[in-house]
Amino acid sequence: MMMNNCTERCIIFFLWVGLVSLERCDAISEIDIQDLAKKSNARPNCDIGADSLAKYGGTRTCIESPTFEGRRCFFTIIPDCAGPDSPLVFDAHGLASCPSKTAELTRWKEMAQEHCFVLVYPLGTTDPEIADLTCWGLPGGAKDDFGDEAHSCCCSRRIRPVVTQDAAVFRQIAAVINRDVPIQTSNRVTIDAKRIYLAGHSNGCMAAISIAAQSSDIIAAVGCHAGSAITPFPGSYHATPMALVHGTNDRVVPYKGNFLFHSAETTHDIISKANECSSFKETKTEEFLGSNNTVTEFSSTGCKNNANVTLYAVEGAGHSPYLGVETFRRDEVPTNFDSTELLWNFVKNYELDTNPSLVDRTTGQSPISLPSLPDPFPELVLADEQKEQTRNGASAGHIISIFRSIIFVSVVTACHSIL
């Protein structure tokens, strides 16, 4: 159950006021860096340029469509071993992150090379007129057994929440990749549209769950890290298999939940009910998969469409329970098994019965691929002294923006309670 504590919300509200004051003190340095990158809300250490994933073989494509606002970009990696009817995996980044950062964190690119599927890193909303940070703006409303609703997350413009059309974006990206990959590879590689899988971290995991709820007709399965159920499952929802990995010491998206997010176990319960599962089992395993980690597996089976739901709770792990990620807190333990491969082994077992329609159903129009348009995110070329002068100011400004985005829901909720 999510907390509903007025005192806590008031404290958060005053923290917000203090952060706004601090931001005003830093206004000059933040404006300086924004003047250099007016077209993007990406943090200075987040490279979203056309060649940012080139070292992994990634290429960037940008698309426009009447189904969403503005231009959206994504990066595609086609392994040399990929062939006909390859699966397609989306790996969505977290709040204030980007594909180049996610590629170094999540190990999905290693899975793609080993298991020969096509991998896409979508880029969240980057327009600073829409949101302060790169993000996925997901509609809220998912309810737990007590009637508590999840709030919209995680885009905001100043303190106002923003919902973006990310389900439409993912559908259009899938359509473009399905069309263009055979052309780019001279028909060596094609996409099996019955095997489109969603992964992601944090806000990206929330997006994976949300988009599966909204677009279950095109998603075969979900496997993601450190997320929470945000969006309600509509009546048209087609039960979709989902597996989640969450660290019990996660302080960003807390395992036990808070007034912002449903807990990991509540999220598992919400999805299990949506999938009409009938059997539930909890198993605690020490030395999980030969590691020194203790993992509790919450498994829901007997589900509609055989759409099982599993939560892997990694005892003591933090917000990034991936193999090889260092921990910087004494009370967090590293994840010493490959949790990404664990999720791949889950999702790969599922596929849709028939090829889905990848044309957006609300418009009937095919997506418009625009790879030849001018670069919407020109890389910043700064002299070393300019970088040094702007680094501190830019970092402070973006740290403030991150805090602001995390607490904006609390502010809106507090105001709603008062009104």
C-alpha cells in the first residue's frame, strides 16, 4: 500500500521551495549551458548524437508522425549473427538518462550479440519545451487493493506533470524497424513482429509496463529492472507475460513503495490480477544462480494466455541490480548474477499468435522515417576551457532538475489535497 501522509508531503513541498530558490541562485550558469544546447534537455554528460552508439554498431534514426508531438529518435543495433525472423528488443533508459548511458549499464547489447536479436534503444522526450529532462511521460491511475492510485510519471515541465505519447512512439519505432532493417541488410535480417519484447531501467521499466498495458496487441513479453506499475490496464488489454527484477535496498524507486510509487510486490500483484493468474508461489534462494546473492522469487502462474508474472527481489541490491555495476553505499550489495540474461531467458519463451499491425490504429497512417533530416541534436563542440567553465553550473542545474522531477508529483498531490 502506498503511503498517504500529509506531513511527509508538506516536507517535500518545502524542499521544493528551497530547490526553486537554489535554482534561481544558479540561474546564470544554467542559462549559459542551455544557450549552448537549446534543442535538447539532455544532461551534458549524456551524448545523444548520431554517433553516440557507433562503437557498438548502433545507428540513429529520427521519425515524425501525427500520432505524437515533435520528432523522436532511436538507436538500432543489428548484430552480425542476426538473421531472418529475428526478435526485436526495446531497452528504455531511465529519467534524465539516454541510450549511450543505458548501453553501458544494462547488458542488453551483450545479450543481442550472444543471442542474435535486433536491439533498439529509444530516446525519451528531449524537447525542453515539453519536459525538463529526458523522460517517459506515462499516464497514472494503476490501483492497488486499497484503491491507492499511481501518479503520472516521470516527465515534468517545471512542477507540472507531462504525459507524452510514448505508446504511439514505440509502435511507430517498431513499424520503422520492421520495414527498414531488411532494406539496410539486403534482406539478410528481418524482424519477427510476433516477438517484440520490452526492457528498461527505472522510468524505462515503468514505460515498458505502461506500454505493454496500452499496446498489448504488439508486445510479446516484458522483462525490466527497478520499475513500478503506473498505468492502469484497460479492458482491451491482452494478458502479457512480465518479469521484473528489483533490489530490496533501492532508494530511487523503493522496493517497499512510497507515496510516489507502488511497491515491487504490489506491482507484481497488480500485473498478476490483470493477467488473471490463479496460482502464486514465493521461493527464497541463497546463492542464486551460483552467485552470493539471495533472491526471493514471486511467481504467478495459471494466467490467461499463459502470461506468467515473476518478480525477482534481489536482497540488499540497489537501484541498478545488473551484473558488474559497482555499489557506492555500504548497505547495498552488488548483483553477481546476470539479471539481464535471466530476463532474456524469460521473455524469449513467448510470442504472439499472429503478426500484429504496427500501423497506429488511431490514424491509419504509416510512420514517416526521416533519417536524412538535419541532426536535431547537434553535438556541442566546446573548447576545454569552456567545458570547465560550464561543467559546475550545468551539473548543479541538472541535479536540481532531477530533484524537481522526483518530487513534482508530491507537490501536485499536496495541492490537490488542499483544494
